[in-house]
Amino acid sequence: MLSSNQLTQIVHKYLGLYNSTDCIQQFCKWTVRESTVGGRGIIATEDIPCGEVLFVDRPLIFGPRCGNVIRGCTVCSKFEDDGFFKCSLCALLLCSTECQDFHTDDCNIIAGWKKKVDIEEIDEIVMSHALAAIRALSLNQEQKQFMSALAAHTLPQHGGEIIKLKQYFEIPEEIEKDMIFACQALDTNAFQIATPYGKKEMSLRGLYPVAGLMNHSCLPNATYSYNDERQMIVKTSRFIAAGTEIFTCYSGILWGTTTRRSYLFKTKHFWCKCERCADPTENELTESRLSLKLVLCRDILATLAALGLEDSHLCGLLFYHLHATLAERARRHPDLYDGLKSEIESTIERAYRILRGDISAPVDLELRYRYLGPDCEKPQQERFSILSI
Ligand SMILES: [Zn+2]
Ligand SMILES: [Zn+2]
Ligand SMILES: [Zn+2]
């Protein structure tokens, strides 16, 4: 295992803060050290004011998110296009000859594997989900070393993308291992890359290795945004005193405590022990507030419908919140489920159709759609498992 100093050096080099030829180290106000919450983290080495850029990270690898159930071009990410075609060499879905010209790196890797079935039989969604891990095979030695220094969950559910890929290709064992490790590193550390508002693009995940070293808190002191080049700009969101760990938030910051904690446990496998999670006043909405939220959502939706704005972004968000309120009610009172089922399903379906691919869509939109939408055939208890601790 790399020491914290070695890792700091790799990080600085990756960010362009260290020039190995003349050994010049640019100034930086943080370092990689043992974290207060376990493992390693990013620690301020001096006082940092609010709003200061800490670093600009770029993805080691990126690709369509695994929760994506929509078909899209594996190069430019756009979806809802009629002219899509499957590459006859690698089965990746493409939208144009321009995108085809850009996909040679991905294509060369996949086309090198012996196929077990005809190209037509290969599910493009499986290809799309495995793509980020496939791209890890193109990393150079230094990049691989950086990726292996990141924490990675080794539970069997991580790497399912590659198991599915193996139905179609004969993949050498070593390569399979590398891709499974990439899946584990992605599941542990990847960030959803925001797509510009209004653009119909598949949502992507990116392995931002420096940001991946930041630990989680539901009261973070850093925030991040993206530029057009998929770079992640990480800034302080409040004053950070020297010696303090720099945290980001892996879940939705505005979600309730139950939702945040269950999301973190299901996706990142830890129970958050931060100050906010321990605060009893942060806990669930009371029944009366839940009822108020229900009435407000219904009233505003009725007004928007009267104005002919059923497909507006605001309407999508209101459907999401109406759904979340109904689902929360059914979670608390399972005997009400049968009566609420059809509305729980129809509201998340409406929200999903309007908001999918939007930058401001709630992070759990797709998960809710899959578990609580009309096409889910799971039993009642399992459907609500995504909401409960
Ligand atoms: Zn394209
Ligand atoms: Zn191809
Ligand atoms: Zn917390």
C-alpha cells in the first residue's frame, strides 16, 4: 500500500501541481493523510476561506451510469435519436459516423475479444453499463497505480456489469479481473457527471480520483461543480481551519436523514455517523408535515395543469415530491399500500419521463423509478427497501 506521502505526490502530479523534471512543487493548501473517519482523506494544511477552489479534477475513466435504462450513443451520450446503429465490430451503440470515428479506442479493445454470439444478439445496455470499466484497460501504469490506491468495495454485487458482458465475449481472466476491480473502484468512488440542463443526454459516471479521496459528511465543507470539459471544480463551501478534514456529500444534501443514511448504506456500505445524522431534530417529517406537503404538491400541480404546464420542469419536481410523500406514507403504514400503489407508480413515472437526464433531477430518481415505478414486479417489502434503514 502506498504511504500518504507517496499518494500525495501522485495526486499533486495528476493535478499538474508537481513537475517531476525540475522537482517544482506548486503551493497547495491541503494534503492526503489519515482521516478522522477511517482510511485516508484530504486535510487542510492551513486556513482556507469560503469559496476558494481546492482543486480541479478530471476523470481517470468515465462512461454511462449503471442505472441507465435508456439507450444512448456511447460517444456523445445523446439519446432519443432515430438514427442509432450498433458498431459491427464491438456492438457499442452510436449515433453518427462522426461518433464512430471517435470510438476506436473502445472498439479496438472489445473487437479483440472472441464473440460467443452474433453482434445482433448483444444487448447494447449491457455494453453501455460495462463501458467505464472497459475503458480502465486503456489506463497507463501510473494511472492504474492511482486507481488501485482508491478504496474499493469487494462485495460480490460489484462487478455485475462484467459478469453480464461475459455472456457475449470470451474475456481473458487477467482482463476480467482488471475490469472487476475498475467496477469496484467506480462503485465506491465514482461521481455522477451532471449533464447540462435541457440536454437529452445519458447520465454519466466518472472516476475522479482526487475527489474520490474526500470522505463523506452530511454537513460537508466543500462542494463541486462541472465545466464543459467534464472537469470537476471542488471549492470550499465554508471557512476551513488548518488541520480540519475536507468533506464532500455523497448523497442528496437536502434529503431527510432516513433517505440519506439508507442511500449511503446501500451504495457506499457505511452508516454515516456525522453530527447531522445524530441530530434527532433532523429526523423524519412529522405526519402533519407529510400531509401538508401532500396537499401543497397536489394544489400546485392542479394550478400548473390548468395553465397547460404539465410537462414543465417544475411539474416533474412536484410529481417527484408527491411520489416521495405517498411512498413515505406507504412505508410507514404498509396497510395503506394497496390504496396508494397506483398513484405512487404513476407519479414517479411522470417525474421520470420529465426529469431523466436533467442536471437538477433528484439523484434517486432512477432508483425510485426502478423500484417504485409501474414496471417493477418486486414484492411490496422489497420495493420499499430503498427507503428504509
Ligand atoms: Zn453520438
Ligand atoms: Zn466499434
Ligand atoms: Zn451523516
